[in-house]
Amino acid sequence: MRRQMLWIAFLAVAATTAASAETINAAGATFPAPIYQKWFENFHKAHSDVQINYQSIGSGGGIRQLTEATVDFGASDMPMTDEQLAKVTKFKVLHFPTVLGGIVPTYNVPGAADLKFSGATLSGIYLGNIKKWNDPALVKDNPGVKLPNEDITVVHRSDGSGTSFVFTDYLSKVSPEWKMKVGANTSVNWPVGLGGKGNEGVAGLVKQTPNSIGYVELIYAVQTKMEYGSMKNLAGNFVKADFNTVSEAAAGAAKEMPADFRVSITNAPGKNAYPISSFTWMLIPDKIDNATKKKSIKDFLAWMLTTGQQDAEGMSYAPLPKSVVAKEQKQLALIK
Amino acid sequence: MGTVVATAPPQSRPRKLTAFWRDGDKISHLVTFIFAASVFLVTVFLVYELWIHSGLSRAKFGFSFLTGTTWDPNTDQFGALPFIYGTVLTSFIALVISVPLGVGAAIFLSELAPPKLSNACTFLVELLAAVPSVILGLLAIFTLVPLMRQYIEPFLKHTLGDLPLFQGPAYGVGYLTAGLILAIMTFPFIISISREALLAVPREQREAALALGATKWESTWQVVVPFARLGILGSIFIALARALGETMAVTMVIGNDTGIHTSLLSPGYTIAAMIANNFTEATGDIFLSSLVELGLVLFALTMVLNAGAQLLIIATTRKGSRQD
């Protein structure tokens, strides 16, 4: 009898807590997951009636779950394609850029530091056309650096990832040969190289293999204090990735930003714009039937674009440039 | 049985029920039947799901999926051969290493070692069998891969470099390293189960052999091991199943290259590694469907190899009984 009473009490408590906080479910990209978790936690502190659960199941999974309407909103490291958007019938999907990330080339060349790469050399290496470190093209970009006469071991991501998408998107823009033979996607048919799983897998292989090159997220390189190279941008300057140069790439691309924010900002114009940069997006339905949820999601987005942005740098993400924030605030009105 | 209870007169219900409960035969029969059937149902359901969700890919590629060698998500061309090859090759390398090692160790532990040492070793072996594969994968990345790249692979190239099996650059990751880590993962199973099988051999068998003038080794190798061969073979099949399906540790050390290479030093790919790497971020229906079909292929591969193993058991058992 007493046990029964306990059960009833337990269920009653569970029921009331569930009712008092509106739970919003979201799923998607893993790259921004740390800052999203922090945002949702901070937002919950300020608005105790809103609880957002985020599952970092990957961009592809986020898009799928949003399409099937099993989550309230999704998140992705790449904009949805026209084909993907056409499959969403119940509502239209609005893209809200949240923060920015950069992808950096990392290498292990004994005796060489502060290497510089251009779109031509990087695509040449990943196509297998540039095979040796002392290739004339690399030597030309790195005056004064002693490059060894050794084979280049190429390392790429083996798992499908937004990182690979941004990297191959950049290579497609700077190299017609890459665009024709390989193209841009979360995972592609790599012409050469070893595959490492995750940033840590690529970093591990590069660290251990002399004369190797790989690519990782800027955040990962900063947090693990890895050495990484500079990239030649559209303006012809060699730029090292940091929060400022990545934000500048977004500002450079913002001028010609399409109204739906589905834009690649790789190889963006701007004197100091870092060329392998990308937005990451929240994918929000434009029609939310539940009025409380609609208000909560709109409140959160408005908060994320202002107060939330201040958390970015502390967590090694590049914040959105002001011009982009202003455009997104206008888009908020489209959620009905 | 429900109807029996329902139609019984009310006053006699308690007595009948207790009788029914006491006479546990029917109940135990039913319960265990349901449990046994659940294994079958889960398997059928699994195949059904894999079959349904791989429909797109099966319709597009047909049997050429099994022979295709291109895996390109951008042009929607998917072929499974490099992954089938990698899966079979790495499992084969693993068994070549772990079977002699495991069976030899089991013979020592059950027949020759003093009981105290045997028990201590068995405890360690069971501990090793319980190490999660991701831990072994990490260990492999940080210790096995550098060892392979700096010492073992250059040595193999130096001594056996004329064979096509040991050519190409020494990356440290590849089929051989993956096979090695699989061998490390599977040999505790072989030791543990083979040892149990050897210990289960009746004492009389050994005594009879010794009484006939056999040496200790002769009695072990010619009497005890053949007697326990079913258990030993069983342990090898479990090891094979684990090697075929192993994911994390393999993907961390195999190099994840979608080509087919004869050299064991080359990077390659396995079916399980491909699915694990790409399932979360797979965009496009054909891509996803092809990954599911890869799962179906792995299932079929496991079935075929297991069936082959069963046939092997039947063949060797017949041979054994004729000798007896």
C-alpha cells in the first residue's frame, strides 16, 4: 500500500514538472553542439519555462528529422539543398546562421614551420597532382622555408562531416579539376590519402606521420594547440585563421547574401577574409502550430542573435558580423 | 490455456490455477518457446527492415552493387566490393594470428599449467575480452600504428618486399594493422572458450591414453584436443563473427581508403567501418539506402561464413567418428 502511494506521488511530481516547462526538441550538427548546449542552458536559466533538448546526431540526421517533423527544429553545417527543401511539405524551412567556423590545414613537416598554402597547391595536394613537399608550387609560396624532398602523406576525414563539406566546397571553388572529378559533399570519393575518423583521428594521423597534411576545425586546432598553416584568400593575401578573419569572411559574403541565408562563404572577398570559413545554421519551420513553442523559439532566436553571440568567442567560435545579425532579425518575422 | 481458466466454474478456479502453476511443465514450455521464438523473430525483423530500407539501392544497382568498386556520394555511384574485400581480408588476417595463439594458450592453461597460474591467467584473459573496442582502437593509434610504421612494416618490406603482399609506403595504418588489432580482440574469446572445452574432456580419456603409453603431449594432441574440437571450433566461429562485425577499433587503424589493394600494408576499408563513418551524415536517399544495403551484405556475409563453418564442423565430426 505504501509503495503504491509512493508511486502515485512520484507520477504526480513527474507530471507537474513536465507540464510546467515547455520542452522543445531539436537535433542536428555536432560541430556547434557545445555552444548550443550552453545557449540552451543559459536561456533556460533566464526563462525557466523553456527547456530545449538538443541531440547532436549530425547534420544529415538533423535535416531528416526536421523533414519528418519529429523535432521542433533542426541544425546543420551545410545549407539544405533545393531537393531537400522540396521534400518538406508541411512548412517552409528558414535558415538562421548561428556562429561561424573555419577549417585549417595542419601538417607535420620536420624542420618546416608557418607554411603557406594557396587554393592551387591545396587542391593539387588533395588531387594527388602535387606529390612532394619540395614541389615548385609549394616552394614558391613558402620562400625561405626548407621543404624536404619527401612524399606527401594526405589525410582526410573518413566520416561524413560538415568539415569535409566546407573543405571540399572550397576546393571546388578554387579548382575546376576538383569540381569536375570530386565535387563537394559531406563525404566524397577522395582521390588520394588516408582517412581519419573525426578531428581527433585526422590530428592523430598527422601528428604521427612525418611529411603529412590534413585539415581540422579551427576550434579543434586552437583547443589542442596544433600548428596550422595560412591560406591565400581571394584578395591574394596569406591569412591565418582566427575569429576575426573568419568573421570577416562572413562580412565579405554578407553583401551578396541571398535572402534565405543559404550561402557558402568559402573563398569570400575581403582583404583579411579567411577563405575556408562557413556558417552553421539552425533550421526553423516557418509555421509552428503550438503557440507557446512558437513564442519560445522566436524568443530564443532573438536572444541568440544578441546576448548569445557574446558566448561565442569564449567557446572558440567566431561570432556573426553585425550586418548578418540585422538581416536575421528581420527574418524572425517570417515565423508564423 | 486462457480459455480453460475462463470456462472453469468460479469455486474451483483457485485450485485449478494452483495446480496449473504447480505443474510447471506447460508454463515453462510456453515461456521458453516464446523466448526461443523471439530470437528467430528478431532476426527475421532485422532482415526485413534491412531489405525494405535498401530498396532504392537494390533497384538502382541490382547485383552490380556487389561487384562495383566505386563509392562516390557525389555522383551516387555505390559499389560494395572494396568493403567486402576489406572485411574478409582483415578477419582472415585476424584468425590466422589468433587461432594458433588462442588454441595454443588454451592447451597450456588447461593441460600443462599449474592450476593457480591457470586461474590467474584465465582471469586476465576474461578481463582482456571485456575491454571496449574503442579503448583498443585508441591504444592501437598511439602504440601499434607507430610501431608498425617505424619497425614492423619497414622490416616486412625489407625481407618480404618482393611479394606483392608487402609493397607500397609504410603508413602504419592498413589491412595488416587492422588484422592485428582484430587478432588482439578475438584471441581472448578463443582462449576462454577453448579452455572450457578442453577442461570438459573426461579424465578417463586422458588416463586411458596415458595408460596406453602415450606421452603427456601425445595424449593432449591426439586425444584431448580432438575430443574438445567442437568447443574449439565454436570459439573460432565466435571470434570470426566478432572480427567481421568489429567497427570502432578497425576504422581507427585501417586508413579508410575505398580502393582494393593487394598489399597488406595499404589502407583499406571494412563494411562496418563504412556504415559507422557515414550513417549520421549521409545526405541523399540513395546514399542512405546503399549504407543499409551494406548492412544487408554484412549480414549475408556473416550467414555464409557461419554456414560454411557449420559444414566444416559436420565434415570434421564425421571424420572424427570414423577414427573413433
